[in-house]
Amino acid sequence: MQWTRKASDKPIARMRALGRLARWTLALLALASALDGADSQTGPRLPNDPFDYAGIVLPDYYRSSNFPGGRRTRRSAIDLDNTPSSNIITNEGATLGRVLFYDKSLSANGAISCSSCHLQAHGFTDPKRLSRGFAGGLTRRHSMGLTNARFYRGGKFFWDERAMSLEDQVLMPFQDPVEMGLTLQRLEALVRSQPYYPPLFEAAFGSTAIDSDRISRALAQFVRSIVSFNSRYDRGRSQVSSPLANFPNFSAEENRGKRIFMTNGGVGRAPCTVCHGSESFSLVSPRGNRNRGTSASNNGLDTSSVADRGVAETTGNGRDAGKFKSPSLRNVGVGAPYMHDGRFATLEEVIEHYSTGLEPHPNLDPALRENSRVEGLIARVGRLAPSLAERLREHSRTPEPYRFSSQEKAALVAFLHTLTDETLLSDEKFSDPFIEPGEPVIARAENSANAAL
Ligand code: HEC
Ligand code: HEC
């Protein structure tokens, strides 16, 4: 209609001008808040209802124990669970743990958080061989992947098992002079100084009191909640009744690699599963309790241990020299570099080590020693006297490299990549809550990673 068009001309022009003004105002506001956020960290962005950390139902094969390996290692993942009854995961506790894990204000100069050295996209390890602490200093060892840290019998932490529990461990990086450079007192003061913490402590523990014990419990809950069961391995596993069956979603090469990993094709060498056991692929001891109560072992990286004596640095016992813990192999495909010192850049190099590079360390695990010459004897003795057979095996000291063919090596690498859990690596509930919407997560992760070494 003529009338409406005429009458609306002016209002339209005015609305356009107002629209421009509004857009500018919004842009200026966004800029101001961006500049603000550049100096001081804004609070975390959390869902109204917490994510589900506590109600996770683990798949059956995490519970049952039909996993191939030695008699002693045929355990299920939950047999290895190190959750103490005094610190069961709650949604609110793990949520608080997530915020603490990503909070850069909790380091001596506000430069780094746990996540600076434990990156979600890398299975919570650091793609750098050694990590840089708050003041640029380097850590002594390679960072450890945290996927399935919950499943480690004995519940000791670090490559050398110097932390007696995860609750003990999570407070140590804060106090490490290279890593975060705080004292527990200073840590508590910093947490108290952030306005977003009291409500999170109240939700998690019933009151706003903030102390290092609660900080430790919340962080341990968050770390234990990082459990992987959505890899291609899991999708295949849920369609068959045994881990040894061919998985319908695997290529022939991946199935072959799986078989070698779990049985070594029946060649008579120790399957990888005697040490990387259960369907959590967590380190277990092939000798059970006879291994001095530790699952850490020596896998023949060096002929002797001088610079880094591993578990012996904690126990003071020479028989523990060169023994190390390994993280779970879940997400190992994105967890390079490998071993306690990050000496191997690729999985190919790791497999080459087992294939041809085993060194005759005095504490080299019996599972990796030459015993083919006495194999028949040991097998016969083993039927009558298993413990005597085991002692015979310990006596043959020469390393027994696996001598894989090139196809076998490629198959093993292909299999290890099936343990990558893309869901976990991008799941928001394990992600940085301080990231603003629209902020490029990848760029941020690269910034926080350190300059190439
Ligand atoms: C500057 C880098 C850096 C920072 C920051 C850091 N870590 Fe680590 N983390 C490492 C390194 C390196 C290791 C292995 C050290 C060793 O074994 O001697 C490690 C090991 C661990 C382990 C042992 C895993 C296992 O299976 O035994 C856990 C758990 C862990 N860190 C959690 C945390 C938490 C929680 C924080 C924050 C409070 C944190 N880290 C901060 C570098 C870092
Ligand atoms: C005797 C026990 C034992 C056996 C058998 C064994 N491993 Fe290991 N593995 C270890 C230990 C211990 C470590 C950590 C060593 C270190 O860092 O000093 C390790 C580390 C690894 C790592 C690197 C993990 C990381 O995050 O850095 C991979 C991958 C691996 N092993 C794969 C295999 C494969 C594949 C086989 C079979 C061919 C195998 N292992 C057999 C004990 C064993």
C-alpha cells in the first residue's frame, strides 16, 4: 500500500542508522572484553548441569578378564583400578578438577597450567620431548599421557613411581621448581583469590572452604575420569566375544597387528600383552607380586642406568634400576614421542626397538630375554613346577629381540593406531573451560606448547 510505504521510509532509514550504531557498540564491547581477557583470565565457562563423569558405564570387556597374556596378567581393567574408596568421582568434584587443571593463574607467574604439558589432543601428554615449565626451564623427563591413568595396579605415579597415589601426585607439579613454582600455601591463596572457586568447592565438597586436600581430591577425580572406550578398537571389540577374534571394522593388517600384539602369532615369544595388559592396555607385571610389588619394568632401552635410575631412585634398591612405569597404550598413536625420556619420535622406532634394539640391562625383564634354547625344557618343567620354570627363565639373561618382518612391524603400528579415541580427544568435558566461544582451540594449544627443542 502507498500509505504504509511512504510512512515507513523514514523509520527504515532511522532503523538502519540505529542498527549500525548497535553493531559498532557490540564490536567495541567485544574488543574491550577481548583486551580485558588478554591481561587477566576471565572465569571458566561451565554447563548449568555438570557433565557426566561419575555415571560412566564401562564396557563389559573392561570388567571381564578373558584377555590373553600370562596366567597372572589375565586381568580385567577394573582389577587395576586405583580409585580409593575415600575419593570416588562425583560430577561436581571432577568439574572442579577440570577448572583447576586448566587454570593458568595457579602457577608462579600465571604462565602455565597442568594442560600446558598435558594436551587433550595428544592424549594428555606433550608433543615435545621435554616440557617447559613456568620460567622456561625443561622438565627432566617426557610428560606422561593421562588416558586411563586410573587403571594401574599399585596406584603409584610418575615414570619412577615416586608418588604413592594420584592424590599425592597431583599436588607435586604445583610445587615443582621447574614446573609451576608454588608452595602449597601460595597455591591455596591463589585458588582463594579467584571469585569463581568458592561455588565450585561448595558444589563439590559441601562448603566453600579451600585447602590443598580438596584441591588434590578434585584434580585426582578429574584425571581418573579420563577413561577411553570409544576408539576403533572399542567399536570392533563390542561386535565380537573375544579380543582375539578378527574385528569386523579392522583391515586385515590391523587384525594381524592385533594378533601379533596379543599372541605374537604363536612364535613363543612373550606377547606384548604380558606387560601392556588388560583391555586398558595398562602396564602390568608379568611376574605378578614376585616383581617386588611394582608393575614397572625394564624394557631394554639401555645397557645400564646411570643418569636416570628410574624406580631405584625411590626405593634405593639396585634391582629396581632402569625400571619404569609406562602409561596406558590407549591414545598412544597421538602420544609421540615415546618412553620416559621421549627418545623415540615415532611408533615405528618403538617397534624397531623391540624388534632389534633390546639392550642387555642387568634388570631387563625376563619376558624379553632369550630363552628359546631352553624353551622346551622350561615348558616341560613349567607343567610340573611353574615357579621353577619362571626362575629358569630369569636365569637366561640375553635379550631376545622380536625380529619382526617389515609387514609385522607395519601391522603392529597399524594396530596401535586403532587405540586412538577421537571422542575423548575432543570431548568438551575434558576440554579447556577458559576458552571463549569461537576462540580457535588448535591455535591456542599450539601457543601453549613450547618452542621446538
Ligand atoms: C611443565 C610441565 C608439566 C606440568 C605443568 C604438569 N605436568 Fe604432569 N607431568 C609432567 C612430566 C614431565 C611428567 C613425568 C615426570 C616424571 O615421571 O618424572 C608428568 C607426570 C604426570 C602424571 C603421572 C602419570 C602416571 O601415569 O604416572 C600425572 C597424573 C600428571 N603429570 C598430572 C599433572 C597435573 C594434575 C598437573 C597440574 C597440577 C600437571 N601434571 C602439571 C609434566 C608436567
Ligand atoms: C617386559 C615388559 C614389556 C613388554 C613385553 C613390552 N613392553 Fe612396551 N613398555 C614397557 C615399559 C616398562 C615401557 C616404558 C619404558 C620406559 O619409558 O622406560 C614400555 C613402553 C612402550 C611404549 C611407549 C609408551 C609411551 O607412552 O611412551 C610402547 C608403544 C610399547 N611399549 C609397545 C610395546 C609393544 C608393541 C610390545 C610388544 C612387541 C611391548 N611394548 C612389549 C614394558 C614392556
